[in-house]
Amino acid sequence: MTNPDGPRYLQIRTWLVYAALLVLAVPWYWPADSTLLLLGMPAWVVTSVFVSLVISIYTAWLLLSHWPLPDDPFCDPGDNTDESTGEQL
């Protein structure tokens, strides 16, 4: 998949979606005295778990549909070295 703006996983929109989901996942906006229960758990727990699931699905979708392939001009197929060891793969 060729995109003139670069790989999709490096676009600003991708990172803005991650930032918005992170804001929703961290329950700092819930009132401290909230007693609302959903499924027998505090509502902030259910919300955090649900948004974490959405983050996981979004990440999987990005990786499955937009990961650079060897025929992608943004992918360097000549670099076959392991970054952690420097060994040729």
C-alpha cells in the first residue's frame, strides 16, 4: 500500500487517535466519590478495560492493514540485520 504522505502508522492522525484513546483509558476525569457500578465493577474500571480493548483492536488493525511490505518504497528490504545484536538475518 503506497501512500504519498508516508506510512500510515507514522501519520499524525494515527498518533492523535492513540492520544485520544489514552485520555479516555486513564480514569483521571472520574469523580473520586463516584459509586456507579457496571457489571458489578466501578464504572471507571469497565471504561478503562473497554478502551484498552479498543486500543488493542486499533493497533492490530494498523499492523494487519498498514504494515510496510517488502514492495513498499518506505520499507528497506536490504536491511536484514537484527537491531539488538547487529547480526545478519
